[in-house]
Amino acid sequence: MAGPLKGVRILDLTTVVMGPFATQMLGDLGADVIKIEAPSGDTMRRVGPFSDSSHKDMGPLYLQANRNKRSVVLDLKTPEGLNALLALVPEADVLAYNIRPQAMRRLGLDYESLVRINPGIILCGAFGFGESGPYAGRPAYDDIMQAASGLSSLFAQVNGTPSYAPINVCDRTVGMYLANTLLAALFHKARTGEGQQIELPMFETMAQFFLADHLGGGAFIPPQGGTGYQRLLSATRGPYPTSDGHLCVVVYTDEHWRKFSVMIGVPDLVAHDARFANIAQRTVHAAAAGEFLAAQLKHKSNAQWLALFERADIPASPVNSLDALFDDPHLKAVGFWAEMHHPSEGTLRVARPPGTWSRTPPDIRRLAPQLGEHTREVLDDGWGKE
């Protein structure tokens, strides 16, 4: 079955993680995505490990963010390369990029120039900082955004030291915003025929994302207390040690706490301890709530607690390693993992697009392309058939 975006054509000038992650999601949904690469290729190609010592441009980060795309190599700094790209613009629905806007203007790929050859083009730039602010044009990577948007300081509030999350959390989050933004622009174009110019700055996007949880008293003018959601900032939030490992449990609602107090043999806990009486008090006393849970969980094993929590319908989970996810029984049952053959890289483990669709499911039609694999095909025949 064809995906819901079948027939949508996207020129993808993005690199690294944020942009490729977004355009891959659109490719999974059926869009024809042409990835325009410089002769040196996307830098993520060269982040290993590799399937073979001779394959130094097909690393796992690249493979996992560039399926359902065709790769065309063009040197946009040459008239020939730029003209070849411009020849594809008239039939494109979207041109997405994550280089700085100044560079796009120098290349003549600004909206005013592109709209003259394709009035319906959606030109979307996703880059570090909004063009109307004093930080415009500054370089940005995930680490920079974690610090600038407040995430690193949240770690400091918990354990005293600013830190980075061990994942490209800003790239991935802004990538999802970018995919959502392009879907909305495509919907508008489908209804009206109108394209538009869009900028999606990382800094503003991530500031909104983190403040949604942590604006706290700063939501009011004048402020009614400090920023930060105390339950999330508690150093005693868990996961909690058990007799044989660690366990995540979220004893959250009033009903959860009533059931848990019965489970541990203190049925009057909620009634007699004002700190745990309701969600408002448990938020104020988040550290104490965490300490109480930690003191209880150490007396039983993971398996014992998981059985008790399942019967009580209290959310709990073991602390899975990444390797454990390869054999997770639920992921196996829902068909999360697929083994697919790549023409140059052999058998790959691939995470399928999540979710189920009754009519237009996303799919993996092709695995990530080799550098320039489709250059001749696309330049000879234009968009042709994907």
C-alpha cells in the first residue's frame, strides 16, 4: 500500500541528524525524498562502526536517518551543480535545508529566487537561531542547544553539575517539529495551492519544549514562585535500587498511593502523612516521596515488585539496557525489528516506523543510499519514478 505522502516531492539539503531525521519520517510516509549531498557526503556517513573496513561512508547514524531517500551528489558551489539542483525545483513540493540562511542567499536559493521558478514551493530552513534576533547566524549543534535552552542547567539542579543528555535530544526533538511543520505546510498547499517560506529555529523550539514542563511560577506575571517542576527535578526520583537491581516505578495518582500503602502494610499512610495526601503535597515533598519509595523497594527483587505492581495497575518497568531491547518480548511481538538486506552493507537490523495504520501505513521502501547512488538516474530523468 502507498503511504499517505505518495506523490509528494522533497529536495533534502539537510545533513547530520536533525534534518535527515525529519525527512526520513516523511520518506517513511511515502514522500519521494532526494538527498542532495556535497561530493564529500553527509558527515554522519563517516561515524562508525562500519560493516566492512572498506566501507567508511555508511555508518549506523547515517543508515538510521536516511532510508527511503535517493542520493544525488552535486557541488552547489559550481554553476553546473547549482543549475542541476535548480532544474529539480519546478517539480518539488518542499526544499528543506539546515545550513545558515546567509549561505542559501549566497547560492541564490533564497525564497524570492525559488518562488520565481516554482510559485508553490515550500522553502523550510531549520537552523540554530531565529533570523530576527541578535543570535542569528551563530553556528549550532545539539550540545550547544542543550546548554542554551536550559536542559544542561536542569541536570545541575538535580545533581549539582551541568550535563548533556546522552542522546541528540535537541536534534531529534526539532526534527520531529520540522516533520510536523512540513506536514502542516503540505496540508495548506493541498487545500490552497500556496507554498510559503518557513524558518524553524532550534533555540526557540527547544526553549518552548523545556519550558512546557518547567515554566512553573514563571507562567504568571508577576511570578508566583520559581521555575521548575519539582517532581522531575527531585534527586530521589529514581530508578530505585531493589534487592537484585534497579526498577522504575511511578506511584503517581492518589489511587496509586492508596494501593501502594496497602501493598507495603501501611494502609493508613495517605490518611496520616500529609506529605503524601494528594498530588499537590507530593509535588511539594517530591524528595521525601522518592526517599520513601527507595526505602521500600530495596526489600524485594525486581520480579517480586513487578508482579505486585502489575496486579495493582501501578506503572513500573525494569531498567533496560539498549542491548536488551533487541530481545524485548513486546517489541518482538509487535514486529518492531526487521532484518533487511542492504546491497553494500549486508543484513541490517532496522526499527520499523512505529504505529499501525488501516489504509496508508508508512513503510521502508529502500534502505539508506550510497553516496551519489541515484545521481545519474535523477539528473537524466528528473524526478521520474521513485
